[in-house]
Amino acid sequence: MKKLITLLALTLFPLFLMGQLTPVTNHYVLNPLRINPSYAGSRGGLSIAAFYRQQWVGIDGAPQTMSLEVDAPVLSNKLGLGLFVVNDQIGVTKQTEVMTSYAFRISVGSGTLALGLGAGLVATNTAWSDLIVNDTGDDYMLVDSRVFVVPDFSFGTFYSVKNYFLSFSIPRLLGYSFDFDKNKYSLNVEPGNYNYVLNTGYMFPLGQKARFMPSALVSYSPGDKLLYDASAHFILYDRLWMGATYRSTGSVTALAQFAINNQFKVAYSYDFDFGKLGTYSNGSHEVMLRYEFRYKVDVVNPLIF
């Protein structure tokens, strides 16, 4: 039993911290600020969005995520400020992340270039006492960990012109590994372990009442295989969005968003995994509510989810 608990500790702690700190690209279309701080203020008005995600439904201890995102332009849209708070729970481990975003926009030709930086803190703790001990004498190992707080930073750029956009970002500039002997995290600044994310798309008009937007996202980390997403979305009457995303990891996401009015939007997405994981879970669900306090027709970002 001691070996089993130690194994769980060795796998759960590092995977949670390192894996979750590199944002999963499941819903970057609805929440681009999570992967690129230069999106702050790109909607042209104060925007507040709330997200809830239930991953791998049917599996005990599967990840659950709640997040709140706020961003707005300032100083005649030249600057953008953003804030997002994310609460993740995987099994008995909880993580809370608070990140601020700062974006500066300049005109480049007929388009706009935004440069962004993110800074914040990540707090992690594990409630080992919630686990069930079968062997006597092992319960002394199930002592709750203290709360660990570590800083983090991000960088990103975003260029848009008419119906085209291109973004590049490094969502996490700091890495950490847990030292069980010293009971603390150690800082690792290694560019070779960075996750480089490239995202691009184009909006095609289909008459006066419809549009079509294909997009792609490529995620690369040296030493790991290249990951990519291919997406396609249709926009009808600027109120209804419908689309799907295929991921190289072997999953498909279906997404629908409805604009109740020019300020309030509701979205739902469903992930289905074609791999072995799909045989044990009933997919993943996410719901988004977004309210924009000012509506602007000619937004600077063609990705106007």
C-alpha cells in the first residue's frame, strides 16, 4: 500500500502542476485570453465571461474547471487589460490560478498588431486525507499538503487585418517540479520545455447573412510530438455559431453559441474522444456565459466569438 500511495503522489502532483499549467486548447476559440494575453481588450468593450467544464464524465476524480474572465480596452483601444481566475480540481488535488494580462496595440499597414504579457500566481494543494486507506499503518502518509503558491508569466502576439488573424504565444514561461524529499517546488526556466502555440484563421463572407471561418491551431514543445487542431465554424445572422474541431489527439469537439442580444451570449460544447479514454467516459461538457457592456460592430478582432 505504501508503494501505491507513493506512486500516486509521484504521478498526480507533477502531472497536475505541469500538465494543467500548460493550458489545454479545448476551448481557445471561446476563451483565447487563456492561451494568449495579447487578446486582452480585442473585443472593443468590457467583456465578462464565465466557464464551467466537466471533463471525462463517468470517470471518478475527472477534471472539473470553473473560470471567470474579464477584459477591456483602455486609452482609445491602444491598451488592453485582462484578468482570469481559474479553479481546477483533479481527484483530491485543487489548483487556483489568477493571471493578469496586458496588451498594447499598434497599427501595422492596414491591420493591427497586439503585443501582450501575462503575470500571476498559481496555488496548489492536495487533500490526501480524502483518500481511503485499506492497510493499517498507511494513514500517516495521508496528511494534507500545505498550499504551494508559485508565480507564472506568459507572452503573446496577435495580428489581425480585415477577415484574417494570426497569433503566436508562449502560455507558460516558468516550469516547476516537485521535490518530495524537501516538500517544495523547484523553479525550472528551460526554453526547451516551452509550449509554443500558433493560431490562425480567416473569415469568409457567404452573402449578407452568413459567414464561414476555418481556423487551425498548432502546439509545439521540443521533445514532444506536434499537436494540432483543425476547426470550421459557420455564423448565421451574427447570432448563431455552429462548428466543430478535430484534434490530432483523436477527439472531436462540437460547439454552438447563440447571441440572445448584442451583449449576452450563451455557448455549449461537447468533446468526444475516439481513443481508449472514450470507452470509459461519456465525453466532456463545457458551458459559457458572456456579457459585453458595449457592442461594437467593427471589432478589431475577426475572431468575434
